[in-house]
Amino acid sequence: MAAMETESTPLTLGSLPTDPLLLILSFLDYRDLINCCYVSRRLSQLSSHDPLWRRHCKKYWLISEEEKTQKNQCWKSLFIDTYSDVGRYIDHYAAIKKAWDDLKKYLEPRCPRMVLSLKEGAREEDLDAVEAQIGCKLPDDYRCSYRIHNGQKLVVPGLLGSMALSNHYRSEDLLDVDTAAGGFQQRQGLKYCLPLTFCIHTGLSQYIAVEAAEGRNKNEVFYQCPDQMARNPAAIDMFIIGATFTDWFTSYVNNVVSGGFPIIRDQIFRYVHDPECIATTGDITVSVSTSFLPELSSVHPPHYFFTYRIRIEMSKDALPEKACQLDSRYWRITNAKGDVEEVQGPGVVGEFPIISPGRVYEYTSCTTFSTTSGYMEGYYTFHFLYFKDKIFNVAIPRFHMACPTFRVSIARLGYLVTSIIVTLILRTIEY
């Protein structure tokens, strides 16, 4: 009888052991943990168990054990305090904060002046004031990034990369939010576009569309490209760089910290290197990196400008008598239509470099295509320094170049549609 009474005793939340309940709670998101506080006193006590909040602090706010020790707070308090400050950005904060942390960690020993140029984060009220000034809402991921760092001082080199040719130099600074607001566009062709970067040498900027307008998607990041064949100043084509601010910023940071963008003389150069784009002939290895220059390109007329950086290196294990000098170059250049152009000439960029064991020679040159993509390949001709009558060719690997996705201005599309309609009307009248 006593056994039957024991079996009929109802199982309540209060009678469940603590450890299994804590294990169950450890799988809940922070929202569910908070909701549990309103279910019962027991769940409220268990949901406040501090180790449960450690995972959420690390996941959403990237708070380390060291930071917790410095602040001398429990995990739950840290979560709540951080949420009170930047909670509206919880869906973006971890990705953007990690990108900033990775970028600064990578650049501090390599480009310390660049890191020192970063400004402290903006306040919420500063960002609200900018929204009131421009009459548009800023994307949350943009705001999140500017809460961490409010752009940089206008210095050279800029944080968003450089590019240098013999007669052309570009270096883009990340604008602070007030300077960006001063450049906010209301004119036709760039309506509702906010500049993200600025180059003091070329005037080039990357823009973010804070509203969908004129054929642009909201939050897209792009380089403007005026239509040089249109009489309408509102006819501005776009090279799309990112679908959102997060996409744009994190992809750039990944290219930097992975070594994809080389650092040369304290500057980030936006050359893209394909690891497979390497050719070795004997003791000499040739590798190529490429970059698209939007500021020297146009969609109408089709003119796509690329620069490439070539590295020629002789193995340090090569014999001294393998030292040689470059005499000439041969290029086979093919565009997307299959049209081929062959180029031959003495030296490279006016030089005849000598390559010896362990030595590296690098140079930069450029090319243009009338198509959106193309590729180059060829060879260099060398002669040995100790056997001048002996010449040999060194292969240059095939390397491809392609411009970013672009979108044609709706002003031009409207002009084309109007032209077609007028032509059809005239033909109708003739008949």
C-alpha cells in the first residue's frame, strides 16, 4: 500500500534534480533563458546560474575570460550590461567585432600607424543625429561597426587599401560617420547613397545604398562609374562590391588577414593572388597577382582596367653560375570573345633585372580589356651571366582577370527604351 502511494505522488518541477535541469537549460538561447525566469521561482533561480551565461557572452559579445576578470563581474551581469549598450546589434556584433579584432591584431606589427589612425567608437546619439541629418535610417550592421570604431583619421595610407602605378596612386580611408554624412548624396544617379571610403588623390569613394533607389538594392556597397557615353549626369553605372556592409567589410578583412592582400611598405595593396597561378622553370619561379581598378574603368564605353604584379624569384639553392638577366618578354592576351593580341618587347617596365640565387624581382604593370574578363600568359627570355650566348625561356603562368558584377544605370536604360519607342513610332509613320 505504501509503495502504491509513492508511485502516485505527482512529479513536479521542484522535485526534479538540479543537474539535469541545468543541462537542459544549457541548450537554450539567451531569449529562452530569460523567458524561463518568468515560469517559476525554481526556473528563475536556475536560469541565473552564472556558467549558463558564459557561452552567450562568448557567442554574442566575444567576451574573454581575461575581460571578465578585469571587469570583476559575473557572466550574467556582463551579458546584461553589454546588451543594454549594443543589444540592438546582437545579430551583427560578433561577426563585425571579430573582423575588427582580427584586423587590428594583424596590422599592429605590420602597419602600426594605420591602427593608430582608428577613431574611438561613436555613441548611439551620434548615429541617431546623423540619421536625422540625412533623413534615412542607417543599416544596423553599419551602425554596429561604427560603435566599435568611428572610421579613421584622413591619413595615407588608408585602411581600405592602396594601389600604385607609375602615374596613378589610390589609397582609401574609412570615413568617420560625420564626414560620411557630409557626403550623403541626394542628387540623381546617387540618390540615398552614403560614402564609406574616400581617396584624397583620386576623389574615389565606395558607397552604401541606405535606401533602395535607381535600380540599387538597399545596403549594397559599390563603386560609382559614370556613363561616359550618356549626356545625362544621372547615368551612373555601378561595380558591386558587397551585398551588405557586413559582407563588404568582413570579406575585405579576410583578404587582409589571410595574406591575400599583400602589405608593401606599410600599405595594404588590393592584389588578389591565385595560389595556383605559379609557374616554375628550372630554378626560377614566376607568380602573379591581379587587381581591378574601377576608377580607370567604364561600362559605357566598355573599358576595363586591370593591374598585375609579377614576382620573379630564383631558388636560394640554385648554383651561382645560374645567375641570369632578363632580356625580353612575350605576352599572349586573350579577351572574353577569344580575340588574341600578342605583344613582344625588350625587358620589363624599362628594366633588365638580374636574377641570382635567393634574389627576388617584382614589378607592376597594367592592361585593359573591352570585355569584362580576359587572361594573359607568356614567357620571359633570359641569358646566363656566365654563359652569355646561352638563352632560355621562363614561363609566365596564365592568369585571369575579371571585373566585379556591375549594374547599368536606370537612366541609361530609360534612354534606351525611349530611343526604341521613338524608332518604332518613326517606322510606323513611314509605313
